[in-house]
Amino acid sequence: MAIWDDVLNEQDRKMFSKAKMGGTRGGLGKNPAIVVVDMTYGFVDSRFRLGCSESGYPAVKATALLLEKARIKKLYFANRKEMFRIERKGHFR
């Protein structure tokens, strides 16, 4: 029994079973990649309305470590770079 079984309804269980999802690990496949989404000051830093430094900066540190390991393994990764300097506070208002 998977740890999420108690939160899935019967319809979800049938869908996952039909798609052969869950129960076993699928591995990384032939061309694994990492996609970093929304890793911007606007979501990471509490100085911005949608930011949360308490969870954001630990997430940045963990993501940096993940990408470091991905580079060693020569995995593909993509990220959207922040286009605004941190001093520009008006872009999320």
C-alpha cells in the first residue's frame, strides 16, 4: 500500500491503475531532465507579495545542490532566469 492510498478515491485508483502508474518505481527513462519553474525573487523572497523566504531560500539551496549533481551526471536542465534586479520591487504589484 502506497502512502497516498488513503487520500485517493476509487476513480483515481482506477485511473492510475489503467495508466500503470504507482506501485513500482519507473526510473529516470532514457533522457531525464530537470525543469526549474518560478525560482524567482518574486516567489522566493518575502520582500515581495508572493514571496516566502522561510521556505523559498531553503528551496533555492536544495535546487542548487540538485543542479550541481545533475551537471556531474550530464543531465539536461532548463530554468527561467529572473529578468528583474532585486531592487525593482514594482514588477509584482
